Amino acid sequence: MKTTIAVILFFLTCMNYQAQEHKFELGLSIFPNFSLGIITNDGSVPSEVESGYRDIEIAKPSISSNIFVEYSINEKSIIGLGMGYQNNGSRTKKEDAMVWGINPITDEAYLEPNLAQVRNIYSHHNIEIPIYYKHILGEKLFALIGVSSILNISSSSTVIQYHSNGSKKRNTWEDNSTDFRKFNFSGNIGFGYDYLNTDKLSLFVFPYFQYGFLGVSKTAPLNRNFLSIGISTGIRF
């Protein structure tokens, strides 16, 4: 919490200073992406069980967003600091369902005569604080590398039930299946293009990659390091 407050105060200082010094730029980025938990095994889980999870878990659509401030060290070098919301996780493929199901909230068995398929979605909701170095490659091109501090706010699980009559039902609840890690770090890399530059603002777009250094759980034998791949876009002014 102290770190978050410090970052907010830093942004307010930069906003006040921006009017006096052109070396600072403020911005907003949006990062639609596909995220996936890369499975790691501590050796206690049989390989066939690990393979089973690898076969059914796939990437899920996610989205993150940050406000940021950048400072120009010189014509080629820029450092940046941001703060915002990050979402990542994974989902399973649609799987054929049994006639009998389990209520994900009450754990009670119930009859689902029209239930055809089921999908599980696992989501992690985080505060992200990225810090990065950006190198200008040309008039409109740049490369970016950095790290993010990640604070997990909550984790949720969703079950989507697909029925043979074309309807579907969605249930979401807080995921307490493991001891989720509250603090994590990721490595970030991207290659960008400023497709619009004016005296007032710049618009940018670039492929962007994030990888979590630590597993999302503190204790799970089959852990997951998140990987997010997508296109970041936004505005600087």
C-alpha cells in the first residue's frame, strides 16, 4: 500500500512539473492479450497428471490498462513508470459433461439433463506497477524492456455450462483453492511504433510480452507462471 501511495504522489508531482518541463510525458495504455499459466511441477505430481492439465488448459482473453509517466534522458533513451489494473489467468477447453453435475458454490450434486459441455475460467485480478526503459530506434520505432511489481487483489473461478438446447449458464466465485501469492514480479518486453505524432499527443501500438517470475501459488505442486501476449496501444501527451 505504501508503494502504491508513493507512485500516486509521483504521478501528481509529474503532472505539476509537466507544464514546466517537456522532458516529462503522461500517457494511458490498454493491453488486450491472451494469458496462459505455464505449468511447473515440483516433482511430486506424476507426469501423466501434469500432461493431462497441459492438454486441457488454454489461453484466455484478458485485458490490462495502465497510466504512466515517461522521462526523456536524452534523444534515444526514455524511462517510464506506470500503475494500473492487470488481469491474467487461463481457461480449459470445452469438455463433455456428465448427466450429473456439481454445483460449484454449494458442492452439491444435481441432475442436469440438458448439460452438454463445461468450461472453467481462472482469473487473477492485480494492481500492476511497471518500470521500464525505452530505446528510440528511429523516427517512429522503439524497443521497450522492463519489470512490473504485481499485487494480487483477488482470484476468481468461473464455470460456464453449455446446454444442448443452446442456452448456457455462468457461475463465478472467489477462488480459494490454493494459497495465492500476494506479490509477484514479471519481465516485460515490446517493440513499438508511433503511428501518429503531433505537438499535443502521440499514438502508439506495439506487440507486448509479459512473463511472471514466480508461480501464482505459494504452495501448489503444479504451479503456474503467467504468460501474457498481446498488442498494447495507447496515447502520450
